[in-house]
Amino acid sequence: MRSNYQLFLTIFFVFSIIPSAFALKQVAGMLEIELAAGQTGVLKYGLLNDKNETSTLKLRAEGDIVPYISIPESVELQPGKLTYVELNVNIPADYDISNGNEIKGSVFALQEGRPGQVQLNLQLKKGVVIKVIEENQVESLNLEKNTGYITGFSIMPFAVKTSVVVLPVVLAVMLIYIIKIKEGNKKWKNYWKK
Amino acid sequence: MEKLLEKIAIGIMVLAIASPVVLAVETHTDSVIATANVVALCGVEASPDIVFGDLVPSQTSTPATVTVTNDGSSNTLSSDVTVEGTPWNDGTHTMAIGQTQYSEDSGTTWAALTGSPVTIFGGVISAASSKPIDFEVTIPGNQPVGLYSQTITFTLSCDTTPPQV
């Protein structure tokens, strides 16, 4: 009886009409950062919504990075615009580096399909590596960074440049003139009187 | 000797007066370095919708095809697309995730959908290449009537940066 009942009952599987999923894109490559204990840093996760509508993604982290990273719960992506989401990383001052100097995990950006009988989700996954380094390594690293990106663009005003060139010359002339006066060279004085 | 000094002093003075003029008219060539960081993108798109329709217990649905596209910008990008699902649920009853099966070879072989991500698309793949994935569901013979739903999630990762050309 029960079997017949079940046989004749129809399970109503109507998969709701959901819009085609948006195309989601992300910047390729791992997100990596080097920090010493007690330091904070920021990782930038590049996301692109490649369709003509605004899209909201839910963000979450998984893995060993979870206690050390804070991320927004969601991000709204404008159509066709590359958006960088800031992921704040904080290594506590009492972090024991003997536990390992590489903290790994992933960050996920989820675009949920329309809720209903069927939900087709698209998700992006981004690998994250936090390298915990000694304090002296950080100083060395900063030094390299500070000296490594000097470009050829000068902001010194043109007038200042001109003065720098001309001033020594004027001073040299004045010096010679004073010496000549001190020597009491009348001929020199007379020359100017003419 | 004095004459010579005289001439040198006068020459320097003339130079001092003339130099601002000369410097002012010279071509000013400060350079500005413009940088543009062209980043490699990887992306995923899945379409169209899946519609199995009405089913009775013990029935297997007609396969529904979802095309997963590697929507990246680089031909040398290594990326993976995984698929995973949740159990069917009507608010009261459930049905196992594995009742849904998927096929990567147009229905020749089928694998049960799981709650853990399984790679369906991986390695170095060409930009804009796509792959059809067939899905079907089989209703158990004793499954209570209900309006069941399931979530299927496609996840893309591309942690390998493409080589610089």
C-alpha cells in the first residue's frame, strides 16, 4: 500500500528558473605577505565582475590563516570594474615562530544563485600564504624596498635648478672683484670708472 | 696678468647673466615613468540553468548540461574548477547528495556528486575554453513526496601565476 502510494506520488522537481550565472574573474596567483610578530599588513584580492549587472559576493577564509586575517563579509562588484578587496593581516606579538613560519589558507568569494529549489553557485578560491619572519629580516626587507623603487622623476622646480647653477658663478665674480679692490689695483678701479 | 684676470672676471659675469636665459630656453626633459600593471585574470562561467522537471520515485532524470567556461585572459594560466553539492532537502526530508551524478564525457561514465570539491576541469587550459558537464538525478524508490532543492557550487582557483613573457 505504502509502496504503491509512493510509486504514484510524484515528487515535484521543478528547478526554478535561475538566471545564467555571472562570469566571475580574479587576478591570478597566490596572495603572499611577509610579516614579523606584532606587525600588520594588507593583502589585496582582485575581483572582476564581467557582466553588465552589479554583483554581491560573500567572502570567507578557511585554513590556518583564519585567526590572523580579517576580511569584509561581502563585497559589491560594479560591472566590468576590477575591484581590490583589502584583507587585513595581523600577526600577534606573542606569535611563536617555532610553530612554523608559513601560515596557509584560502579566501573564498561566493556568488550565490537565486534562492529557490535549485541554486547554482559560482565561487572563486584564492590561496593565501603568510610568512612570519624575524624582526631583523623585516628591517632588511624595508631597506631593500626603500632603495629599490626610486624613479627618474624629479620634482625640483626649474627656478631652483637655475639658481643652483648661477649662484656659485656670481659668488666667484664677486670674490675676484673684492680681491682686486683689496690689492688696491688702481688700474682695475679706473677701468670701471671709465 | 691683470688683463687676463680682467677678461676672466668679465667672462664669468657675462656667463652668470646669460645662463638663466640659456637654461630657460633649453629643452626641458624631465622624464616621468608611466607604469601599467597588466594582470592575468582567470574566471569561470556556468550556464544555462538546470531543469530536471517532475520526477517519480525510482526515476532517473534526463541529463541536464551545464557548460563551464574557463573565462581567463591568459592561454598559459593553470587553473582548476571543482564541483560540489549539498544534500537534497525539502525542509522535512532529505535525499543524499550522491543521488545527483555528473559526467564529464557526455554520459559515458557517471560519478556521484559529493559534498567535497572534486576537480572537473584542471591544469593548463586555453583561455575561453569550455567543458560541458552533464548532471542527472535518480530518485530513490522510497523517497517521500516533496519539493526538494539542492545547491551545486562550481569553484575556480588559479594560484599559479603565468610566466612572464
